[in-house]
Amino acid sequence: MMEFAVALQDWLYRTLTTPVIEGVRGVHDHKRKDGSDYPLIEMGEVSDVPDDAHGALGGEHVITLHIWSRSPGQTELKTIMAEIYQRLHDVGVDINGPSTCFSLVEHTQSLEDPDGVTRHGVMAVQFTIRKLES
């Protein structure tokens, strides 16, 4: 349900920044050209799949989060990902409009980038939305 895309992104930003996740220097909705602010969270790709049922409009909205770290090893990356999971998995989402909305972390993955220094975490967060027809 694309009509709630901006509201979901706003909710996601607030949830990831209040309170600040320890050590995270920024949450962005675009790729950063400057690599000086690691670790950071990037709100990336979005998919939207309508799933209307009789009497209720709805769908699944998936936002991919990218977590970037340059700390040696995987501890920093995995610690940040664990905090994000706690904030986003199986949570009721409070945005105006839909009758119900909740989030679920679909999957997580941690990777080492080809530069041998940067760690890259990927998390797909699914938002299930239902809006009762008036």
C-alpha cells in the first residue's frame, strides 16, 4: 500500500533514532558518498505487494536496511543488527490511516565487502498493513 510509504519511512526513522543506537553515527535514506560516518544505517530498497481481502485493503511493504561498519571483526555490526531486530521484530506500528500495521524482520545477513575492511549487514523488514473499507 504505497499510500503509507512515507508514513512508514518516517516511523522507521524515528524508531531507529529514538533513542540513538549506541555507536551509530547516522540513519539515511540515501547512499553516502563520504565514508567518514561509520557505522551507519541506510534505508534502502522498497517493495510493495498488494494483498486485498474482502472488506479490507492491504498489502506487504518491505524495506531493506543496510548497516555499514568498518570496525574490525563482526561484533559491532552484529550488535547494531541485534538492536535493530529488537526494535522492529513483531512490533505494532503506529501510523495514521491503516486499521492495523505491524512489522516483522524477514531475514538478516552479514557480509564482508570486497575491500576487506567494510562489513555490510542486510535486514529485510516486512510491514503488513490492513485498512478497513469505509
